[in-house]
Amino acid sequence: MKELIDYILQFGNLNKQQITLITGKATEKELRKDDYFVEAGKLFDQVVFVLDGILRICYYNNQGDEITKYFVDESHLFANPYKNEPMTEYIQAVTDCKLIVFSQQDWDELSNTIVSWNDIANKIFQKALVEKLDRRSSLVSEDATTRYLTFLEKFPTLVNRVPLSYIASYLGITQQSLSRIRKKVR
């Protein structure tokens, strides 16, 4: 829980009473490797902080291919931006994960109780959006080798913890292409 509070305190100040309220609303959850946290078509109305492990957000395209859209690793907070709408993607544990989870109701209660909570939450989600856009922007215009090198730069801790098939899918290339690129880069 300390990791969560340290993370939140980067974005604003809280007193001991507010911290106690936050930790009282949070629940810890463990997820085993390959388990789904949320499946497409289901409601996802929680706010999640990753204490340990890696999650991936993925979907199936029209051809039935599984596409990795994004990775979420330690010390990141995420939520469904489309409240009260079913998910169109899956959230799956790439590794064993330890999460801190808030129900949307509890998150809203923190918002209604802690005066500065909305400012803190907005800063957290703005930072996450900027990171997401920064990580994804190079995937649009770069060649495969540059995309992989950018992946290594943006996700330095993931390359040895995530299956190559997920990385290839995220980069929009085949696993064989990724293997060739990795041999050249080494």
C-alpha cells in the first residue's frame, strides 16, 4: 500500500486522515499469469494500481488475430475511460500480478470527501495519457526496427518479462520479423 500512497503523493499533498481513508477503500488482489482481469463485453468499473507484474490490454481483430494494444506495468494506475460501457478489450496478466483495486463507487467517494482528490486524479490520468500517446506515436510512422528500438527505450523493463509474441503484436509485426530484428540489434 505504501507504493500506492508514494505514487499518489507525487501529484499532490494529503494528510494522514486522507491517506487512511484512501487505504481503507483499497483492496489488494492477486492475478495469476494468463488470467483475465476483465474480458471484452464485461463492465470494468474499477480503478487499478499495479503493485507488481505486467498486464496487457488486447483485442481480437476481424481476422481473429489477437492484438496487443498496450502494456501496464508496476506503479501505474488505470481505469476504463468509458464509464458504464462494456469493455471492447481484454485485460490479461502477462505475469503474476499484485494489484490495488478501488471500486468506482469508492473512487467517487474519495472524490467527494477529499477536496484535492480530483486535481490529484486528473494529474495522474493526464500523465498516463501523455505516456500512452508518447509510447504509441512512434508505432504509426516508423519502420519495424525503429519501432522495436523505441519499445526498448519506452519499456526498458518489459523486454525480458513479456513473451515475444505479445511484443510483436504490439509492434504490428510478425514474431519471425521481431526475431530477425532482435538478432540484428544485439
